[in-house]
Amino acid sequence: MNDKIKEYFKNPRNLEVMADATVMGQGGDPGCGDYIELYLKIEKDIIIKASAMVAGCPYAIATTSAFTEMITNQSLDDAMMISGDRVVSLLGDLPEEKIHCSLMGPEALRNAAHNYIMARICTPG
Ligand code: FES
């Protein structure tokens, strides 16, 4: 584990339940059983705050923590363009068998965006 990943694991950013979140999305890997919940506070389609809860390995904690920072202050559309590869690039090399840990944030974001759009479509008025 490189120093940057170690630092994000030991001092994770934004790992908390967000009580006033606009929307929540879930991501997980059935292969290892790890799971995250991603909370977003959205105003005018901009993610003004992101946080997550992670039930997973140190790499899942580090990559999800970095992902919450990367999507903060991004439009929902731009945040959706941030792939697991970009998370890996930010943190440096991940062992091959841990690459999937970096995919849960983007998956949870897609799920949250789906929930956000559905809530807007289905909310009367
Ligand atoms: Fe499965 Fe890290 S998320 S081992």
C-alpha cells in the first residue's frame, strides 16, 4: 500500500452519514461483499457536499474517501464522468486484485443520480 492510500485510509475524508442529504446511492461488490452508501447534497444540479459510509477493506475506504472529494463542487453530469481509473490515478497504483474497490464510488454515484432523477420526475408539482 503506497503512502497516499495509507494516508486516506488512516485519515478518511467525508466518511459519515449525511442527515440532510438530497439523495443516497448504493454500490457494492458481490464478489467480496463490500458495500458503500454515498450521500449527496445537491443544489442546482451541483454536488455541494458528498459523504459515504463504507463497509469494506482499507482500499475501499481510501478510494471512496478520495472519490467524495473528487465529486464535491462538480455538476452531477461532470461527476458521472469520474471513473474508477481516475480515482486510481489520483491515489497511485492499486494492486490488481484491489482495482474493484475503486469502482464502488462511481457505481454508487450512478445509483444516486438515478434516484435523484426519479425523485424529480415522480415528485408532483
Ligand atoms: Fe472488495 Fe476492497 S472492495 S476487497
